[in-house]
Amino acid sequence: MGKREVITRFVILGALWIAVTAVIGQAVGGVVGDVIEGVAVLLLLLVAWSAFTPNARLFGRVIGTGTSPSPKVAITFDDGPSIEHTPAVLDTLATAGARCTFFVLGRHVRAHPEVARRIVEEGHELASHGDDHSLLTFAGPAAIAHQFRAAEDAVSEAVGASVSHLFRAPHGYRGPFVAPVARRLGYRLVGWTGAIFDTARPGVDVIVDRCANILEPGAILLLHDGDGSGQGGDRSQTVEALPQILQTARERGLEPVTVSELAEELRPRRNTVPRAAAFTAIAIAIVFALSRKFDLQVVADVFTRANPLYVLAALFANLGSVAFKALTWKAAFDAMPVVEGEEQADVGMRDVVPAIFIGFLLNTVLFARLGEVARVSVVRRRLAARGHHLALPPVVGTLVTEQLLSGLTLVAVLIGVVAYVPVPRAAVNLLAVLSGVVIFIALVAAAIEIWSRLRRPHRPNDDYVERWWHLLGISFSSMVEGLQRGQAIFQRPKLLTLGLMTAAASWLAQMAGIYLTLAAYDIHKSLGVAAVVFLASNLVQLFPITPGNLGVFQGATATSLTLLYGVPANLALTFSIGLQLIEALLGVGIGFVFLSMEGLSVAELQTQVQEERE
């Protein structure tokens, strides 16, 4: 089972768990029912943390984060041995006099037994990474034991000795049966201090810098000398970076040793327990404060009160909104002019759709508007994989164009709704605020372009992603370049019409999703109410404060329903949670699927985005 299948199954089972426990909590009722629901949510979060975090100890003790009284570190390599890269790694280690631990796959040992023998002969530690890189999150005891034994048999046959009894789970994913099987077979589980994400080939200098940020006494570095996916991934950047990594360790007085040697003196960090206690206390305080204002039954009502047919229809409406948004961005790409020295952009929906969903995912689970930058990164990455290296400025330009078209049509849609649908005066005032923000940004953008053309008419601007999410996800420098490159769509009437129509359709589909969600919770089924909620939710999205604007989103939408339409506070909050869940199911669920298809993790993509931002 691959990463995509594991994550998808976990999300489905998690949703079923919350739904079932919510029904049970509602049936029990009272404080006991609230406790059941609260405990169910906390257990799901705890299981998710333990299953997908390599050093979590709920599913068994792990050799992972800690400090060492002596200046020792462990540099480890996963997914080998490979005939292409492991020998070069061994040459570098021999020159530096360093010893490391190799977590090998049984199938690769069977394919290259001579490389496995050399690892052992040169004094390194040969540990287990399983037989075929299967993920063990949902594996049973028999399947897990097979992974251990098959890998051990392969090593015994290749080198004439047993594998070191250390085991690192592929991707660090573990289920509840991994630790018991490991103990029964005499293995200890190993995590890592910091992953370098060298498999994404971010560049030799980037790999070296990431290692330098982690290298300190007691650190366990995770690198790769092979490809666990079986697709022949290139690890040459890791090989090239290794000498500099070892040089950094020497300069800091650190000795690279095996994991077994480091584990003998590894001590847990002292502040771990106080931090966990503080986090728990804060979470309890927040829940207590909310319980004084709202009945905790609202959590159960999110699932039990909703009409499933309307919920399904709302999901399809939101999916349509994303599809139209993708078409808008695609129109901007189609209109992009080709500049001398740059390649013709061969960008299709196969590139745009995954990028948009991954952008939604990053905006949902992380602070700030990193999703927009992630969209640029993913498109360029997909093009590079096909041998098309598109420069950063034109991609930024298309995204700026798409956001400008979306902003203009958003105001137009809201003005149209307000003009033909009765809404409270307060909602009209909110519309005025939103329109003012959009108009202000447009005026600033125009002024910047005029200023740039007058001051530097022939000088290109190279800082295209300089903290560009500080102003609706767009910075001064990227705005200038984006307008210069994206304005071509205004000279292409057909593409401009298509872009405006699809952008407007995207907003209308989103409003339809809100209308259907209101119907799902049996709240005023009118276009006016949907428009007010649509207005409030989009207004707060301009100023992201928390990941996914969690809490802020609920406050804005629930308050608008309560103050303007007299909807009971509990029902308004239930609706606001349900609405964000419906929208997040697409962004997070499908986003994770596309992310896994890209061979990336959230942390890995976040690192790439941060580097692109800088």
C-alpha cells in the first residue's frame, strides 16, 4: 500500500470514527455525551500524530530525538543499497573515516549483495528498512513480521551475518502492531531528528544547509542512497552533498557514528514534558471557554443534523468551483506571451489542477498564504519533470492575472446579488469594505507598474516572489512583473472573456455550495443568506490569521447568521463548522492525494516554498 492509499484510507476511517462517535454522543446526551465526542476527537488526533510522526511513542518506544553528552551524531541512509549511488557514498565515508547506518531494503540487498557486503566490511551498520518499502500503518502482525524476516533473510544470505536489530519504518509511518512485532523479533524502532528531503533533489547547497541546521550532538540525520519507490530516483545530489556535510560535522567537532552507538548515550530533551503539559492545558482551557458559550453538542450536530443529499450536492458544487478556478488560471497561461530566451509554456489542466488543490492544502494546514507560492512551485516542478524549464516570472504573472480576474468578478458577483436579492444593510456595508480593498489593491498595482516603468523601463526585476503573500499573496515586485507578463490576456478578447466567465462561475459555484450547506442544516434557504455568508467568509479569507483561518472563519460566518438573521448561536456554529469541513474535504483530501502523487510531503513542500520565497 502506497502513501496515497494510506492517507486516503486514514481520512475515510477518521471521518467514519467521528461520525459514529458523534451519533453515540448525541444518543447518550448531556455532559457524558459531550465527553464522548471530545475524547473521540482527541483520540483521532493522537492516533494520527502517532501513525505519521516518526518519533511519536504512543505506538512504541523509538530511538529518535534527544541529546548526547558527547559530540556524536548518526548519519543514516535509507532505501539502498543501490549500485548507482551507494558505492560513491561508501567512498566518501571511507575518505572521511566516518561510520554510518544504512537502513536497507531486502529486495535491494538481493539485487546487489556485493554492495551490502562492502557496507559491512567497511565497518558500517546494516539495519532493516523492511523488504519492499511497504507502508505499515494498516498492516497486520503477519504482514509486518514478513517485512522483518524477508529483509533479515536477504541480509543473512548476502553477508553471512544477521542484520543489526534496528528497524526504521518506511516514511516513518507506523500502526499499532509494528512495535509489538518488533519487540517479539528483537528489534528496536528508529526515527530521525530531521529529514533533509534529499529525494526531492532540491539542490546540493540546499541539502548541505538543511543538514547544517540539524547537526548537533545527538542528531540523527535521514538521507537516501536508494529509491524505495522502485522508479529509479536519482540520488546524485545526496552523493555530491555528503563531503560538505561531513566537513560541517568535523568543523563542529562532531563524530559520525552508528545509530546503535549513539543510542547508548542518547537522552530525551528535558523540555518535552513541560511543553506537552502546557499545550494540553491550553487546549483544555479553550474547550472550557467555548463550552461556556456554546453547547458542545454542536460537534455532534455537524454530522447528525446535516442532510446527506444536500451535503453531497454541496461537495459537487465546491468541486465545480475549483474546476472553474483551474480554467481561469489555464486561460492566463494560454495568453502568456513567449519572451526571447524562454521556452513556450506547455501547461495543461494536468498541471494546473494538482497545483490548485495542493495550494488549497497548504493554505489550510499552514500559517500565511503559502498556498499561492506552492501553486507556482508545483507547476514549475511538473513542467521540469517533463523537461520543460519555465522561468519563475511568467508563472507568477499568470497567477497574478488569475487573482485579478477573480477579484474583479468577485465584486461583480456580489454587486449583482445585492442589487437583485434583499440583504441586510450591514451586509451591504461589508460589500463596500470588500470592494474598497480590491479597488485599493488594483490602484496600488497600477501605480507600482507606472512607477516601475518610469524609473526602470529597461531593467528587469529579479525578485519575483519577495514575500508576495503580504498583500493578498502578492508583493510589490511580483505584482509589477506579474502585470507586465499577465496583461497580455487583455489583448486576447476570447481568452479574457473565458477567464472572466470561469472566474465568475467559480464564485457562483462556491455560493451554490453555501446555499446547499444552509439547506443541509435547515437554515433559511435563500440566496440572500447564502450571499451574506459568502461575503463574510471571503472577507476574512483576505486576512489569514490561523491555518485555514480556523476559528476566524467560524466566527465570521456564525456571527453574520446570528446577528443578521437571528439564527441560534449553536446552530450557526454547527453550520459554520460543517461548511468549512465540506470545503476542506476537497482541499485537504484531494490535495493530499495530489501531494502523494507528486512524491512530496507537506513538510517537504513547505520547505521548498520557504526557499522559493527567500
